[in-house]
Amino acid sequence: MFMDKISELIKTMHGNPSNVKFSDLCKVCEYYFGKARQEGTSHRIYKTPWLGDPRVNIQDSKGKAKAYQVRQVLKAIDKLKK
């Protein structure tokens, strides 16, 4: 059931990355990348399993996620699935 919720959130993120709740983006990131390395500020940083720039950084902007960061998360998820 939880995966259905995550799948629905990802579908919504693809459809409109500029209208995603920060809390929803956090749920997706925690599902795919685990617990955030940093939280408690306006930023959350999640570790990814590849070399280079092995992190996803997201930022709360008045309860919403920034659209470019939503697209970065979607790109990272696609990279994980390959």
C-alpha cells in the first residue's frame, strides 16, 4: 500500500513539479534514499549510492518543494532504477 502512495506521488511530481508539497518530496526521498543526512533546517540532504556527486539536496520553500529540485529527485530515481 505504501508503494502505491509513493507511485502516485511520483506520477504527480512528473505531471506538475512546481506544485509538490515539501513533505511529499521528503517521503519519496526517504523511500528511495533512506533517512536524510541533514534535517531540521530548511534543507534536507539524502545520500545516493553512486560516485561523483552522491547526494540529493532538497529545500522547503513555504511548504512547497522547489520545481528544479523535484526534477533532480526524479532524475536520481530514474538513475537508481537503471
